[in-house]
Amino acid sequence: MQGEAVPPRVPTPRRYLMCPPRYFAVDYAINPWMDPSKPVSADVAVAQWTELRDTYRRFGHTVEEIDPQPGLPDMVFAANSGTVVDGRVLGSRFRAPQRAAEAEHFRRWFLEHGYRDLTMPEKINEAEGDFAWTGRLLLAGTGFRTDPAAHAEAQEVLGVPVVSLQLIDPRYYHLDTALFVLAEATDTATAQVVYYPDAFSPGSQRVLRRMFPDAVLATAADAECFGLNGVSDGRNVVLPVEATDLGARLVERGYEPVYVDISELRKAGGGPKCCTLEIRK
Ligand code: ARG
């Protein structure tokens, strides 16, 4: 890219589904970020979440809200509850029993909001936690949560090609903690992604290099602050406030970083993307 002009980045309006963290807590540990002995505040989580929601609205995106449920402290992480492509909804099936009931609340939300083409998966499937849409295909993570058989199931249900990627670092247990799409494209080679190579097996790193030779490569420091849990609308990229190094590199590529404080939500192992389920019509 040396010497080449940075192409103009064009944002596209998005529709997101989010769940306010009114009952947020860390009562159990199902990933290495969660420590039930450390204090957490649902009020602080709600304030941080509200700022994230309002940031999306400032950019002109639509944010729908689902009612949080007592006893489901992780329900704020809406990304885990559905994958929507072309108006087709593939629901979720959680690995941890503590989160299992969330799937049904989201299933009902979709039905009540007119999404008739809805399938609940048979295999363990943590939805956009492990699935990332590039504009042409779904990148799909496995290794900690989503069953690899759920990748084949997603391909059949959604009718889009699915590329499996193997996650190997327990801190980056969902694909959306290790990779996100900066700009979608119907042509895979021109879609732009950012990822943390060491979160992936050697074979999956080779797959990523082949598919996205021009990807932004994140550092260990970018990953540790949940910088790979960003949300891009094609131009504006919402990142945790600590991810300024990554943000600076995205500026060189023509993106506009927008920083939010997600420190309370990170205590449960979540960030901006985890809170954001994208509804693609
Ligand atoms: N505590 C939640 C869990 O471990 C966090 C989920 C984060 N969501 C995500 N899309 N990465 O399941």
C-alpha cells in the first residue's frame, strides 16, 4: 500500500439489537476474564452500555432493544444470540448452562418483530460471537464455544459459504475477540479485516493470510484490551478506549476510530461487539 492513496471509507447505515445490562453481574466464570470475587456494578455497566448505544445512534444507526431478564447476567452480550444474513435468522445454542435460557428470549424477540425465517441450531452455536460476515461469506470460529458442526449447519441454514477458523488462546475464546470486519465487500479479497494472528492455529493463520493479504494485523496489546472486539460501519470504528495504538493504525487506512469505555463489561469478557447483534436485512 506504500505510496498509494487511502480509498475513501463509506459508512453504511446499520441495524443493531442490544440488551441493556440491568441485571449485569459476574456470578460465575466461563471465560478467563471473569472473576466472581471481584466487585462489578450493574449501574456502571448500564452507563457504559448507554454510551455505546448512543454512539451508534449518533452515527445514524438504528438500535433496537430487547428487555433484559433477571438471572441472566450475560444477556447484555446480544451478539451471542443470533446471526442474521439477508433477513434470515439463525438463533443460538449456548455451551454454558448458565446462559442457555438467553437463546429463547431472543428467538421470541425475532418472531415478535416479524422475522419469520428463523431457525434454532441443533449444534452449540454462539452466533456472532463466533461468526463474522465479510459481505460474501461467514468467517466462523471454533475451539472454545461454537461446535465446528455448527459451521456446516450455518452454511445450510443461511445459504452462505462458511470458512472455519481454529481459535487456540483461551483469552480469545470467541472469534469476535480476535478478529473483526472493517469493511465488507462482495469480493472477499477487497473486504478488509483486522485480526490478532496468535489467537489462531497455524493453519488458520495461513487461511487468513491467503484470504486477506491486506489485513490489519493486531498486536498482543491490541488484543488484551479487547481491541479486536470493535464494530465498524465501514468508516466509523467503535473501539475500547485503551485501543489507541490500533486506532492510530486504522486512521492510516482511512477509518475513523471512536472510543468507548467498556471497562465494566470487560470484567465479564465482553466489549463493544459482544453487546451488538447486527441485523442484516
Ligand atoms: N461472559 C460472556 C461469556 O463468556 C461473555 C460473552 C462475550 N460475547 C462475545 N460475543 N464475545 O459467554
